[in-house]
Amino acid sequence: MLDACAELVDEVGYEGLTTTLLAERAEVAIGSVYQFFPDKRAIVQALTLRTMESYLQRLDARFASDDLTDWWDGVDAAIDEYITMHRTVPGFRTLHFGDVVDLHLLDEQRDNNGVIADQLARVLTERFGLTDGPRLRFILEIAVEAADSLIKLAFRRQPEGDERVLDEAKALIREYLHRQVKAPGHADEVGGTEGTGSAGRDGDGDEPTGSPAAAVTADAG
């Protein structure tokens, strides 16, 4: 039923989706649909949770490779996987992570992109040894929001995504993350304070060089 739901939302959108259409596409009785899902929102929520699990599995696979040297490379990989899912996963281009239905579809306490930022923080800390904390999650939430908006713009402009917009999105996020990193001594640090424009710069105002992060500490802002 979830596969049928993904196909239908790409064809008719969330507003056009009905349990009757779903039952017909899945070739099941309407009663079978209601046995598992009280309404179409619950169906889409289940599909979105499955999609998020798939996304995290994709990230785990990418992060297990040896071609990522710094944590911001991990964020770049996360953006690439997000773009790939827009192109290849049925229903994702329409639903994303549930925003079209409810900004709190994944979690009643946090908006959907905040949940994704939390999950991204988890895989980054596991892969690169960052210290998790409010500052890291704040930085990632800003990055996720910016990337999400620009990627949606790219796919509104062209069915397969406007490459110019996608390239600019990745460049913007990478530059933002570099500005959040400073290198005191031998270890990079997620630095600065929330709400300031000087985070990640040295005392002379120069941009950091972004040396490889053997250990990255995320402070609380």
C-alpha cells in the first residue's frame, strides 16, 4: 500500500489522494486500508517514515566509504543523496519529508527539517567523532533549511532539477559550514555564537582554511 501511495501522490498530489484510489491501485479492499490506516494522512506519515529510514541508510552507506575527509564533506554527501532521492524515489519529490502534509509530521515537538538535522548530527558524530550539542544541531538545521529550499526551487524549475541551482545550493552550504569552523591548534572546532556573523573567523577576520578535522568539538553557543 505504501508503494501505491508513493505512485499516486506523484500522479495526483496529496490533495488528490484518497483511500479509495489507494485501495484500487494497491488492489485491496477499502476495508484492508482502514485496517492499517485511519486516513490518508496516516498513510503518508508511514510512507514518510519509511523514506526517512531509507535516507539514513543511504547516508550510512556513503559515510562508510573512504572518500569523505571532513565533516562538511558528509553534509555535502547528505545533499547529494537528497537530490538523488528527488530523482529516483517515487513520491519523494511531492512529499519530501512530509512538509506538504504537516510541518510536524515526523515529530509533534519539532518540524520535519529539525528532525532531519538531528539525524544528520547523529550520523556525523558517529562517522567523524564530532561532539554532539546544541551548537552543532543549530548549524545543521540552518544548513538543512537552506538546502531544502534551494533544492525545491531547482525541481520546480526543471523536472530533473536545475543543475545551476543545485550547484549553487551546494556551494552556499559548503561556504556556510566553512565559516562555522575555526582551527585553534591542531583540531578544528565548530565555533562562534548563535546569531553572530563572525563565527568561524580568526582574530583578523580571515576565513578559515578548513584543515582536516581529526576532532571537532561542537560547543553550546
